[in-house]
Amino acid sequence: IDSFSPHRAVRLLSELVRESAAFAAASAHHADNPHRRSEHHTNIALELAAARALALAARPVMPQFAERLWADLGQPAPIDHAEWERLPSLLVPGEPLHLSALGYFSPSLPQDKVLAA
């Protein structure tokens, strides 16, 4: 805990957001291609897993943001009960998302919808 740096933590969170946005931009072309529907769904699942990881990682430095993002991602238990994961978990298909009014993500993601299987 003595080596914890809020500045470094925020810098790494920003990098996670930048890399996630770059991934979304690079894979956006799958959204309009019916032959790439599976890839598009995988891309969305990975972007949402990154958002879930962001909520967990942001909790120590931005607790209100983290709690709101966690709930908006449809996570059943409060973020206070969540534990850090070695690998980010995917969201459960069929869970409702509540992301539209908050402007978290690009318009290509399904907002205020149920995550398809």
C-alpha cells in the first residue's frame, strides 16, 4: 500500500479506456457485415469485459464512478462485494444494460438492451 500512487492508477485507467476505444474503432466494421455477426458479438463482449474491469480497477480512486458503472453493467451484487480477477469476466448474456444516458461507450454498443447470447 505504501507504493500506491493515485496518479499512476488514473494514468493506467486512462490507458485501459484508450485501448478499449481503439479496439472498438478497429472492429467497428464488423457491425455492418452480416457475415461477421459472430465477431461483432465477440467484440461487444470483450468491450463490456473491459468496462467491467475498469469498474473494478477504478474503485480505489473513483468509487462513485466505479459503483455507478458496475450497476449500469447489470452486475447483481454491489461492487463492494466484488473481488479483483486475474482475467476479466464476461458479462452474463441476457442481463440488462443501462448505459445509454451516461455516454460511457460508442454508439455501436447495445445500450439499454439485453446482452444477447
